[in-house]
Amino acid sequence: MATQNTRGLARLMMAPSVILLLVWMIVPLSMTLWFSFQNYNLLNPGNVS
């Protein structure tokens, strides 16, 4: 019974770091996908075509 509570507590304590790591990976991936479909010139950003 004690090991069940310990496992639950360990998962609860690890949850914020796991969520932070997922956000850390998903945000750059989504930004990459977003910018890959945009018509944006990195060499001349003021030139909008």
C-alpha cells in the first residue's frame, strides 16, 4: 500500500517538469510549422510579396 502512495506522489512531483519539457518541445515545432507555410524572406524581411 505504501508503494502505491509513493508512486503517486512521485508522479505528482514529476508532472510539472514533464509538462514543461513537452511545452519546450511543442512550441518550437509549432513555430517551425507555422513559419514554413508563410511567405517570408529572411534575407530581406521588409520586402513583402
